[in-house]
Amino acid sequence: MAFLPQIFSFFSWSALINHLNELVKVAREKLGEDIQNVDIGLQVIDAAPPQVVSRYLDKIEAELLPAQQLDQAQSTLFMMLKSDNVMKHKELRNRVGSLIETVTARMKTSKSWRSQLEDSCFDSLQRSGQMEKARSITKKIYFERSIWSFAR
């Protein structure tokens, strides 16, 4: 797999990843390779020059962390830890480890903060026995990324 310069803009990480997955899928189909059970993200990181991996890490710091997209950041970083390419470059390995520590700390803080907020702000839900229903609706909205998801 080679990297060729392209001029595309993507509005989200998801759009970029879908685009890359599609490119790899088409290339593999042309080569007659099985595309089932392939960790494409890992293959991209393994084939990328260190500068490209470093730019991915820059994007995680500049975009995912400020947007509190901690689950996505964490899964991307854990995937990077599986990469032989990352593991053989000390600077990348250390940076991925440091970012995982940052994400983990923010996740703990976020969970603690949410728990404190629940305790102080939702006493009426607790008293009326509606807390689990509220949690369920909140999770559905979060995972489906739409406030309308609870209405379905």
C-alpha cells in the first residue's frame, strides 16, 4: 500500500475513515485479495511514514480531545499500539502512550463529573424512580448522535 497525495476535505474522522476503507477495499478487490476480517486502520498505520502517524496524533490532540470524543480517541490510540510501525519508533510509541494516559484521565474526570452532576441535579428523577429511563434515553441520544433517537 502506498500513499499518494490527494486533495480532499472531510468534515469528520468518520468520513475520512470511510473513504480510506473504501479505497483499500477497491484496491484489494482489484488484487483479488480477501477483504473480510481485515483491520484496515492498522494496515494504514503500519504502512504510513512516521510523519503521517505524527499528523494523525496531532489531529487527535487538536480535534478529538477538545471535542471530548474520548471513546474514538481511545480506540484509535489502542489500535495504534498494535502497530509494528508505531512500536519501532520510540517517539511515536511514547506519544501514543502519553495520549492514552491523557484520554484515560479525562474519561475518569468526565465520569466522576457526570456522577456528581447526577447526584446533585437529578434528585427528583431518583425520588420518582425515573433515573434509569433518563439514563437509557441519554445513552440512546449519545450513541445515535441525534436528539430525535429517543422518539423512535
